[in-house]
Amino acid sequence: MLKTLLLLAAMASSAFAQTSVKVKMFPGAQALPALAAASQGMFQRQGLKVEILFTSNSDEQRAGLAKGEFEIAQVAVDNAVAMVELCS
């Protein structure tokens, strides 16, 4: 019984400790999986507090990622190439 109570307490405390993550992406069909996961609480069940932000263009997204305004950027490979070329 005591083991069960300790296990339940540990599970409850981990459910309240959430890591905040900002994700920036373009609005559109490619954003649907992330939006669906957020609306269904899938991120929260994994201990993540995900804030989904939308970008208006690639320059804004690259600059924001470089400045640390968000942790994850959903982009195409051309943006990764552009970041490497701009930094060299």
C-alpha cells in the first residue's frame, strides 16, 4: 500500500512539473499535427508546456531562432542552408 501511494505521489508531481517550449512555424497544413497534439493535451501528458507561434516569413523565423526567442523552428531545408550561409 505504501509503495502504491509513493508511486502515485511521484507520478502526480511529475505531471505538474512541465518544461516550457516555444515552437515557431508557418501556418498551414504542416502545422496541423502540432496543433492537434496541443489541443488533445499530448504535449502536457509528456511534461511539456508547448506554446505554438506562427511566423510571417523565413527571415523573421531565422532571426528569432538565432536570438533565442523560441526553442524549435519548423522549417524547410532551405532555411537551414540560409542560416549557415548568413553566419559564414
